[in-house]
Amino acid sequence: MQWCAAAILAGCLCLQAVDAASSHADTDALLKQTRDLQVTDHRRSLQLLAQFNRRIASLTPEQQWHVRFMNAWEAQYASHYKKAEALYKDVIAH
């Protein structure tokens, strides 16, 4: 009976790991889509970037830096050059 419970627990843990990997891949794909939209559909990219900024704490460190880079790009695009420079320097430093 304990063996069965252990097997079920192991199966659940594997499913969580697969779900986390899938979620990570989905987020990476959405980050790429957001970056691509910055020059083709700027309004939509701003909406997606705002969503990422709201949930930045739940992203992996690599994904967080990707969002910070897109924030820097956005500041530059909006002609906020000093802000963009500071944001780019922070990304480069890390």
C-alpha cells in the first residue's frame, strides 16, 4: 500500500515538473512574440509587456531580464533616452 502511495506521489511530482517546463516554454514563446510585436504591432506589444511587468516576480531570472530589456527598448522607442540608457546599463551589468 505504501508503495502505491509513493508511486502516485512520484507521478504527481513528474506531472508538476512537466507542467512547469511547459509553462516556462510558453512564457519564452510569448516573450519572443512580444519582442517581435514591438516593431509590427506596437499597441499589442505594450499590452503584453504590461502583463509581464505585473507578474515579473513569477518569471525565471532569465525571463525577468528579458522583460527588463524590452522595457529599455520601449523607453528608447518613446524617446526617453536617459531612462533607456539607465535600463540598458542595468541589463548589461547583470
